[in-house]
Amino acid sequence: MSTSVPNSYRTGPDDTGLFGIYGGRFVAETLMPNILELEAAYAAALKDPSYAAEMEDFLEHYVGRPSPLYYAERLTEHLGGAKIYFKRDELNHTGAHKINNVMGQILLARRMGKTRIIAETGAGQHGVATATACARFGLECIVYMGATDVERQAPNVFRMKLLGAEVVPVTSGRSTLKDAMNEALRDWVSNVDNTFYCIGTVAGPHPYPAMVRDFQSVIGRETKEQMQAREGRLPDSLIAAIGGGSNAMGLFHPFLDDASVEIFGVEAAGRGVDTDEHAASITGGRPGVLHGNRTYLLMDEDGQIDEAHSISAGLDYPGIGPEHSWLNDTGRVSYISATDDEALEAFKLCCKLEGIIPALEPCHALAKVMEIAPEKPADHLMVMNMCGRGDKDIFTVAEHLGVKL
Amino acid sequence: MSSGTRIEARFADLKAQGRAAFVTFVTAGDPGYDTSLELLRALPGAGADIIELGMPFTDPMADGPAIQASSLRALNAGQNMIKTLQMVREFRTGDNDTPIVLMGYYNPIYIYGVDKFIADAKDAGVDGLIVVDLPPEEDHELCIPALEQGLNFIRLATPTTDDKRLPKVLTNTSGFVYYVSVTGITGSKAPDISQVNEAVSRIKRHTDLPVAVGFGVKTPEQASGIASGADGVVVGSALVNSIRESLDADDAATDSTVPNVLKLVSELAQGVRNTRGT
């Protein structure tokens, strides 16, 4: 594994889609022409000012950007250390950061003349965001969702249907997010002509990891400007939760070359990384190849992919974006993990102290803020990405707290 | 690069006989090691000219429900890469002529270790590899090291592989070209014979390698139609379905498992053999 320090952490991937040894294009031949077409279309869009202008307009007026950078004063007082800010991406339209990426991809799909959009979803947030954008532009939308997730995320399934999407429960494999992604790839292989695959995270074959990162980087760019305006300087640390890793990559990427900024990615440790029920690919996995890219994966000694577990359906994936794998090996970002129980404690604290009901995903980051912030001085500026709101999770939380709704 | 593999010898021999090759796919270890080995050993006698042996994987993204299920059955019965190679080794004690092509996905090979895999596969008597998620863009991973060690690396060409991309797909391909007759997953809609024949001719304009056609071939009639234009016909999902239909409620083999599959293999082989090559 490459451990030499690069001149910049922001130049990847290379022409073949690699971040160090991670990433790549491990897909069936049927999909290669599509992947190459997408790569060319995205490169052309990046050079077209009208694409950027259209994106900016929708982000401002439809998504509601910029999202606030909020000083979490009572949490700061309670923890008694670093000054804690929340980047409020849960205030976006549809309630999470997912829409940033979806707008970028759907506007690109329109430029490419694609009329049929497919997506995979775990918790349903990416599915809802995709269904939303498809409704807005009158595009056919098919969302693949593990049958297990369809059951435990009923409100989001209903939202998607209201928005006109067809939700396809996936019963192949073990009926969760990774199987939904397999099924979406099978759909794409079968409908290459008119179909655009809108991937929800910084994973999959090149150019998805880089493209999704670019769309999500609006989070980090805004944070940089807002912190400059509020405090007149860079933050000292950033922290975000990681499933596939798109909200984290969006916050981190603009800061990767600011050496003074400490960066933490928080994986889901489920019932503990020493058990076989977790979703911490870097902490508890090793490099392998799945869903079009080489990256850290949870698997057995024969290379068969393991099921992930997390209280948060959005983190319940046995892999992680390839750029995170590279940032781990180079040492630029520290990857740590939080358990289900730690996330639940953070959830309760955030509701009580800040009047914000957070999604269970950012609660994993918040759990580590609770550990790290007290060790830092009062002038340490820490930014946590509040990447989703918790309405979707109240049933799960109630169940864990033993409350009947 | 790899002259004289069993695959090349078999295609040359069949060409001399004026007929296409019948290529059968089964998943190693489905529904269990012993039944699977028994089936493997009986396939040539029932008419299989070349055997594709699936290396089971939890996440076969290009395969349809039939082959996904067969992969899971094999894994549930304890199949792994070591046992798959062992199965080939045991097959070779009784058959030194029928080519064996291992087919699957990259991760189990990557985790086994590429160099060790190539050495062990060759040693076991494997002749070629088909790795679905390794397009030419990733040739340095496995294709080139495998070719250097004398294994054939068989590539899939698809209806989306246009004349511009074909040369890239054909570079470093050896043994034969596997033409996927539909854009889709294994076991899906039936191929249109005239379109397939047209595509086979198109590929043949770019290469001297034999072209075998698969995906969606289920009946002797379809097999015969495809054999009229192609150098080989691949049948997979239909055989795997025949295995599934013969199992008991716990997915275990019954007395009818091996005979049922072999009967279907014989019928399909007749379809291929009754065709005049073009």
C-alpha cells in the first residue's frame, strides 16, 4: 500500500480512476461503453459554464443552499472543550446531503438525453432524493431497495411512491443495500441505451467516486467560507460519519491540503468491531473488489462479501468509497468508529441540548465529538457534518428505547 | 501466447469435424461438492465439449436469478476456491482432454492471491479463465499474468461492444471469444438468432479466434440455430435451473439431480451436433 506523502491530496483519481491502488473500473464489458460515455459527458459538462450555472440555481432555489454553519453552543458548554459547529445539511430539501449529488447527476442525465433513472437505496434517503429530482424533471424513476430495508423504512418507501417512483424490493442475496446495488447494476446491464444509474455515494466504478465527491464538495467549500466569515480562519478539525462516505468526502475534500486541519471519519461499529455485526470497512475489513471498485470491504477468508450491520440503515454497507481507503492508507484522515449504543446516546443528547433531532448516521460522528471535543482547548474549532435529519429514524430509536409508538 | 491449450486443441478438432462446440456451465459445489463432482465427471460423456465451471461468489452482479441462486447454494454447502480447484484436480484424474474454463468474479481470486491462483489453477488442470468484472481496462490485474503462464483469458463481447471497442476487447483475448447474445444478465430473454449470427460475423471480421455464444440459450432448437453461425454454444442457466428443480426442500441433491441434468445436456448437445456448420 502506498504510504508516501503526495504533494497534494486533491488531484486524484488518475486517468484510470485510481486513488493509489483503490478505485478502478471493475465492471462487466456490457457496462464499459456506458461508463466511458458517462466519463466523457461529465468532463464536457464541467467545461460548460451553463451546467455550473444551472446547478447553482437549483442548489440555491430548490435545495436551499447554502446550508447554515451553526455554533452548537449548549453542546459546547456541556462537553467543555472545543468550540463545536454543525454544518446543517439536514436542512436541505429532502432532509439530507443526498440531494446535492442527485441534482448534479440528474442534470447530467438530462444533458445526456437519458429518460430512465435507476438508483439503489438503503435507508431510503438517496432514493427519496432521486425520486424528488425525477419528479421535478418528469423522468421515469426506479429505486432498488433491499426487501429488509423496505420493511424497516416504510415512511421513505411511501415518500418515494408519492413522488412517482417505482420501488422494487430486492429479494436476491440477503435483501439489503449491497443486493440493491447488485440489482441496480443488473438493470443497467439490461437497459444500457436509455438508462442513467444515479449512484448515491462516492463508490462504484470510475467516474462515480470522483463525480459524487465533486457534487458533495459544496459542503466543504461553504464550510470554509462560512468559518472564515465567522471566525476569520480555518477550522482545526472536521468530523463526519461514513457509510459509503459521500457526506464525509464532501466536507473533507476542500480541506485535504490544509495541513493544520485534523480530519476524522467515523464508521459504524454496530455491536462492536470485534463482533461480526458492524459496518466498519476500514477498521474491520481489508482491500478487495466489489461494485466496480477496489476498496476496503468486509469479507470472509474466501473473498465472499459479509453482511454489514448498523442501527443506521444508511451506514449498513460492507464497503467504503475508494478515496477514503486511500486517505486512510496515506494517513491524511483518521478513521475511527462508533457503536450503535454510542450513536443512540449522541442522538438523545443532541435532541435535548440543541433542539435538533439528528439522523442516526451523523449521530455516529456526534458520538466521537463527545469523546474528542473535551480533550481540545476552548479555541479549537471543530466542525461536524449534520448530514441528515432524524424524522425517518424515530421508529428505530423508539424501538431501541423500548417505547411503543 | 499460449499455443496448445486444451481449448485450442478442442476447437481445432471440432472444426475438422465441421461442427460447433457445446459449452456447458455449472457452478462448482452446487448443490454440494460430491454431486457437483459427479456431474462434472459425467458432462463430457453426455456431450459437453468444453466445461465452464463457476467459482461461486456472494455478489454476482452480471448474473440472473438462476446463477445467483446456484452460487448461494454452493456457498451454503461450504464451497470455496480451494475446493473448486480441488474439484478440477479430481476431474483431471479421469479426463485429460476436456477443456475447463473457470468463470466468476475477481474478488475471490484477488483474495486467494493472483500469482498463487494462476499457479494452482494451472497445476489443477484449468485451461482458461473468464472473469466477468475485469474489462480490458484492468488487464494488468490478472489477464496478462495469466496469459504469461499459459492460461487462456476469454473475454466477453456484448451487443454494446461496437467496432470501435472490439479491437480493445480482442487484444489479450485467447482461446475463444464469448459473445453475450443479449444486453442483460445471464438467463434472460432469448436471443434473436439472425441478429446473433450477424454479430458473430462482425466479430469474426476482427479476429481468427473461435466465437462462442451464450446468455439465454435454453432449448435444443435455439442451440442449433446458434450453432449454425457460431463456433460454440454456451448453456448455463438452463442447466442450473435443472439442478434446482431436482433438489429436495433443503436444497440437497436427490437421485434425479445428476440424471436430469445429463438428460438436458444430451438433448442440447444433439441440437448442436445436428447443425451443419457454416
